[in-house]
Amino acid sequence: MKSSVVLALGSAALVAGLQQCTGSSKNEGGNWFCGAVNQILYSNVGHSGSYKAVSSMGSDGSCEYENHPFSGPLAPFNEELTALFRGPMNLAQFAVYNVSPISKRDTTSQPSMHARRHGHQHLHQRHAEKKRAEAKFSKSTRPKPEELEPVAEPEPEPEPEPEPTEAPSSPAPPKPTSTSSASDSTATGDYNRIGYYNAKQGIADGIVFLGNYGGDGSGQFDSVWGNSLSYINSKATGGASSPQVLDEVLIPSNKEFAIYSDKPCEGNSCGYYRPGSVAYHGFPGDSKVFLFEFDMPLDGERGFNGDMPAVWTLNAKIPRTEQYGDCACWQSGCGEFDVFEILAPGDTKAKSTFHAEVNGGSSDYFERPVNGMIKVATIFDGPSGQVSVKILDNDVEFSPSLGEELVQSWIETERTSGLLSLFSLLSG
């Protein structure tokens, strides 16, 4: 495959930087695609800034905020994250790791690259408004984001780019039960596993499955804010009154769920969250690794979000207030990362995109796994400010610990490979 790197300049300065585009860019139904890869490596991800954290949700529909500053090589993605999934999908395994205290990290950052992106964030708000109109008082679904135009090809001239408050007092939710235990408190690797799910074995260790089904067994529903977070049933099709372990089941189109840690929010430990909601902590760590094993079979659905599976992460605060509404920190940039997302019904190209105060995403894509499982690593590497999404070999195990050398090998793939895409966000 041909790889091209294009420098995009604005009228006054570098607009967004430098991106590798594998192959030739094509516009397919408003979404831009370059070439198929097996890894996308983002650099210069973190920055200093602030977002508006929700501090109150009134019964009259009023929403109040307070300023929340952040900083760091991966900020704001160094805050607690939750992982989300939308069907059609079979999720076989999930694991999350963070760095053990004894680990010594290399703080030498990789060379920074820059890449041009056009506006994308406002499109998410338009989809959120559509979502609220269709499902404000019913079960929530995830809106389809519209993809960005990639960097221009070399021939044409590129265009310029036009603190939390005390949480409500509520009883601590119970922890989920599992049919067996997968924990290993003696793990001594540089990364220790803090959450694990295995569908075939019926294991849910250190995690809880939640969804926007408040009022259906748990959580809360009202005519002002709609459905809060709740526990989900074992099929991921509705709510439940207590934590359930997700069955080995196909998640249908337009059904989604979130995986949080099994540590309930108590007092102000999570900041503010919606009164009556089921509320748990996300997954912390300046450096963390998410491992996924899944497939995304075609199901032929063409309704809202039909045949558009996705895997993504959110700042854990967002679903605890209003995931698809205005009363959340999403609009002010507290952080979303689309890891593996299908943007059109029945498409077989999956994209990744950052949505934060600084936005961006590669126009290279991953091939959708329609005929078998794949394993994917998403690595947030704090010291270098890099995030890597990489398709792994099938023999990789979701073990209780991961060595630093192994994790770094997943980041530092041979850069001359035509299957590696490089993209750098512009901070500041």
C-alpha cells in the first residue's frame, strides 16, 4: 500500500499537523477513509485545560456546572474511564489493567507529529439532540457520529480549518456476583489486571455491567431527565434489579451497555452524579490498558443505529449524569475516545476518533470482524502521551498481569509497516 504524509497549513500557522494516510482518501457517504491498518498510534494526546463538571441536576430541568481543571500527558483521559459497547456484537472477553506502584516507567516522550482535522465535535451534539427527541423517555441508544474529512492528498492545496461537589446520599449499590473468580492478588507484572470478563466462563471480576435503563428494576426514570443508569439484564436488552453477568450472547443492533468497575460511588468519591442513579467508579490510571475480544457480525438492520456496532470509552462522569443530553461534561471536553466504530449501516470499515477539548482522529481504518473474533489492545501510555489501538495476535492471553516490555511492544510497532497509521493531536 502507498503511504502519504501531508502537511496542512492554515492562514497564520500550523492548523492541526501531520497525519499518515495509507492509500488514497475517499469520501464514502460523507465519511472519509484512507487505507486498512492493524494499528493506529496517536501522539500528543494530553493537554492542560478545564471542563464544566455537572454540580446539580434540578427537578425543573436546570443543570449547574463548576469548573474542573486538568493537566498531564494524557489529560483528560488520565481520569476514570468507562468502556461502552453497541451491537451487533459478541463480546467474548474484556480486561482492563493499570500500572502497579512498583513499575518504573520511561518518561521520554516519542517525537511529536501533527495532523489536520476539520470540525467534528458539533456533529455529536446534533446526534445527541436527535437521540433525545427519539428516546428521551425510553431506553437509550448511541447516536451515530459523522466522520471528519481527512487530510488532503498531496496534489490539491489544503484548506485552513475554518471540581466536583458532594454526591447525593444514597445506599452503596451491591457488587456484582460471578459464577467463578478470576482475580489474582499476587500478580506482580508491571500492569495488574483490575477488571475482567469472560463470556464463555461466566466470569465478571472487578466489573459491573450498566445501561441507560433507569426505572426498569433499578436506577430512576422521570419525565425531566429520562432514564438514568441501571443494572442490565444478562442479555443486555433491558434493566435489572441487581448486578448481572452478561451471557455469551449476541448484542443486537441499537442496544448498548457500559462496563464500570465494581467499586460503588460513596459520598463524594465520584463527584456529582444523578440522584437515584446506579453509580460506580470507572477505571483510573495515568497509564492503562484495555483488552477486548469481540466480533461484529452483519445483521442487515437499517433502523436507528442499525448494523452500526462500536467500542468506545467515556469519562466515567458522563453516563452518571446524562449521557445523551446537555447535562454532562461531554460538551465541554471531558473526554470520549471512539476505539472501533462503524459509521454507516452495514459498513465494514471501523474508525477511531478523539472527542475532547482537542479533537482528532485518523482516516485510516480497521477492517470490521464479521466472520470471527479479533483481539484489540487500547493502550493509554501516560509517560509518552501516546494512545495506541492495535489488533493483536489471536494467541494473546488476557492474563492477570502484563509486563511493561510486552505492552511497549504493542505500542512500538515497526513504523515502516504499511499497516501502522500515525496521527498527532494538536494541543494548544
